[in-house]
Amino acid sequence: MPSALYDQIGGTYVSTRRPDPRVAAVIGHALGDARTVINVGAGAGAYEPAQLSVIAVEPSRHMIRQRTAGTFPAIQGMAEALPFRDAAFDAALALLTLQHWADWRRGVDEMKRVANRLVVFTFEPGGRNFWLTATYFPEIIELDRRRCPSVADLVRYCGDCRVEPVPVPHDCTDGFLAAYWRRPEAYLDSRVRAGMSGFALLDANVVTRGVAHLRSDLESGAWEQRFGHLRQVEALDAGYRILITDGNPSRPARPPGNGATAPSAR
């Protein structure tokens, strides 16, 4: 259950999951001219545009309690049963949350029912061979493939839409799984891992083994030898995507960050 998961990991969540302004700009651009927004699976409220009228829906009471004072109102509820009338909102947001839903298709249907536009920030299970999961935690890849739709499946289900890549800046402040791709030492920190649901769902022995492998490679220089070229890259395509349906702005979404972007997370 997503509520149980985030009741478990939510204690330190907001300390490592601070919205990155470059990712926020992509999301805001995707919302276009929307004025009323429902944020589904809203968590602690990251990326809710302050200039719009937003209602948040979140299953975990613990996450709702972490919303800062002055944020938009939130109700406890599930994506699969949104308590709003048809077409009640200009846009529906779902930000790195589909993998936690009991039935993502039903949740998407509900978003389409209550809003004229969908903005979904998601990721490709497997992360384009992101080094962390490909080399140290392949169990996260299998976990993601079981619980998260592929981008292609999501596009087929949503129908007419467009998909934009969201490269991850090298100094990303939002500590989702690939945020520290150029700062591998961060993954040794249990507090950093505590804000990532992929780690929270793994067996403790699997996490211990993977962390020990990464630590050994960092100390020996093996990580630097294989992946050190990433230290020169400004933003990485680790498989994160934003999907937009209906009412799309005419301009393409702008990726966060400037400078060179690695074409793959190998």
C-alpha cells in the first residue's frame, strides 16, 4: 500500500526531497494556461505551482502532515477514486507517483475524468541503464518493472499526447533515485536512501550488499574508471519523462540545466 510505504519512509522525506527549480520549470511549462490543478499522489506538495489554484490528493496521512504551512489544501484519498465531479480542473498532475498506485490505469482514467489536461512526470523502468541500478542494485530495475508502466504503455493508454525527456541536473536538489548520478558518494548515506522508495522496498540484505559494492568501487577507483566520464557532464538522461495530454502549450518543454547532456545513463 502506498500509504503504508510513505508512512514508513516519510520521516526524513522532505529533508532530501526538495523541489529542483529546473524540474519545476518544466512542470510549470507543461501546465500551460491551466488555472485549476489537482495534484494526485501529491506527497508533501513538491512542485505545486504557487500561482495556481491547487487541490492535493494523497493516501498517506504522514505525508500530508509534512506539507508546510501555507501550502494548498490536501485531502486523504486514492488516485483510483478521486472525489470530484467530471472536468472539475483544468489540469491533473501526477509526479513520480504512478509506481505506487494499486491500479495505474484506473488512476489515469480518474485523472482524465476530472481534468482537461494530464501532466505526468514518470520514468522508464530500467532507467536507460543508469549505473546505480544496472551495476549495484539491479533488484530496483525488476521492482520498477513490476510496479511502474513503461512510457510506451502509458502513451498507448493515454492516447493523443506528447512526451518530453527531463534530464537530471548534476546538482539536482530533489533526491529521487537518479538525482545523485554525478555524486555517487551520496548513495552511501542512509538518510539519502531513506527518501527513495526503491530502496525502502528492497530487502535490507540486498541494500547492504549493494552499498558495500559501491563503497568498495569508490575506494578502489573502479567506479571512477568505469563512470568517471560523467563528472564532466552537466545533465543526464536517466529515463525521466514528462507526458502531456490535451491543451498543450505550443512550445516544447525545456529540459532543466544547461550545457552538455549525456545521451544515456550507461
